[in-house]
Amino acid sequence: QVQLVESGGGLVQAGGSLRLSCAASGRYFSINAMAWYRQAPGKLRELVAAVTGVGSTNYADSVKGRFTISRDNAKNTVELQMNSLKPEDTAVYYCNAVADQLRGIRVNYWGQGTQVTVSS
């Protein structure tokens, strides 16, 4: 079982920056990958950025060059540094983790979400 807690959301003007953090806790064997998703009202949840346990990353085209995902495996945390924010980045951002349980079961976990609002 994994619990994910996000923090760092808020209101920022266009062109500004925010840093989101997610901390994982609970009982599990390992976390294979962590990611940030976002969902705006009336839209589908979309992948923003993901990172594997060995550091491989991928980003949505809309955030490449502006966002950076990083992971500290020892601390079981993942961060999303968001620069040059645009109004279209406004959404609820969710932390995601894929974890292997002690019995060999792989489960997808989600945080509660943190609101990011970018004003023009």
C-alpha cells in the first residue's frame, strides 16, 4: 500500500514558476515509476512528465523545455519544477506511482491532487 501526498500548488502569474513535490509512504517492495498528471475542468487527465527508477524521463510536448521532473529514490519523493507557466497549464496536478507490493502485485496509486492556477 502506497500513500502519495502532493504539495506546492498555488496561484502564479503567467511566466512565473512553481515547484510541486510528492512524497510516497507506506509498505511496498519498490516503486517502479513516478509521474505527474494533470486534469483541467472538462478535459481528460493527461500525462505531464514521468520518471523511472533509473532516471529515464519523458514529457508531454506541451511542457518540454519548461518543466523538469526529478526523483529521489532514497527519499521516495518526486518533484516537478514548472517554469515559464502559461494559463493553459492551469489544472489539478496529480502524483502517480506504480509500485510492486511484497507479494509481487503491481498497483497504480494516485495522490489527492494539488491545484495550479496560472493567471494572465
